[in-house]
Amino acid sequence: MRRSTIIWFLIATCVGVALFLLKYEVQNKEDQLAALHRGILADQEAIHVLEAEWSYLNRPDRLEALVRRHLKLVPLEERRLGALEALPMRMPDFEADDTTIRITEEQLIAANLPPLPQMRPRHGAPRASGGIMAVRSAPILQQQAPAGPRVSAAVMTVGMGVQ
């Protein structure tokens, strides 16, 4: 009986010490949590003050006075703007189905044309394999064989030096 009493006494003592240490550890964590909450509140107050200062400094009347004082800007005149007709027309987007043809390097060399840049295929379009993609828009000029492929007239004028 004495042996079991000593074992129970040691177990109770160990549990008591563990609970004592756990209590102080929980109090320490609660103090840390309270300090973090105080820090968060202080940061939020500082953010509110900074936002108020920012809105005060970005008032339109204040900014206008600063611009007049430091930048010396002048109003934009209509004659400085270009006409809409002076803008270049945007090239249409061609689909990769039947509006494009493939030309091999040998055909370009035979036609005495510079190589065309590779164009990216549209989503889902097959990628060119070994050929160069060109837009079909005008027949090749008379210097080319009549049975040759059709390429853009702009490419032909640049490639053959025709103006």
C-alpha cells in the first residue's frame, strides 16, 4: 500500500507542477496577445492620421496652386492636336483559315524576296511547319511567274524595290 500511495503522490505532484507552469504560460501568451492588439490599434490610428494628411495635401485647389507656381504649364491649343484623318488606318486582323498561305524559303529565294517574319497563329490555329506565313491580298507583280503564290503588295514593293 505504501508503494501505491507514493506513486499517486508523485503523479499528483507532477500534474500540479505542470498545471502551475501551464497557467503562467497561458498568462504570458495572453499578455503578448494584448500587446499585439494594442500595437494593431496604434497602427490603425496612425493610418487614419496619414490618410487625413494625404487627403489634405491632395486637395484640388492646393494642387492647382502648386502646379501654377512650379510647373508653368500652358493650356493645350487645338492646332497642336492632329486631325483624326492623319492617323494611320489599323490593319484588319486576318484569320488563319483560308486568308493565309504558306510560302517556303525556296519560293522566296526564287522570287528574289526578303524572308517574311513569322506571325503568331491565332488560338487553336495550327502552327506553320517549315513555311513562312503571308497574307493573301494581291497577286504577285508581273516580274513573278504567273503560277507563283500570292503575297501582299506591300511585301512585293519592299522586296523588289518597286515604288
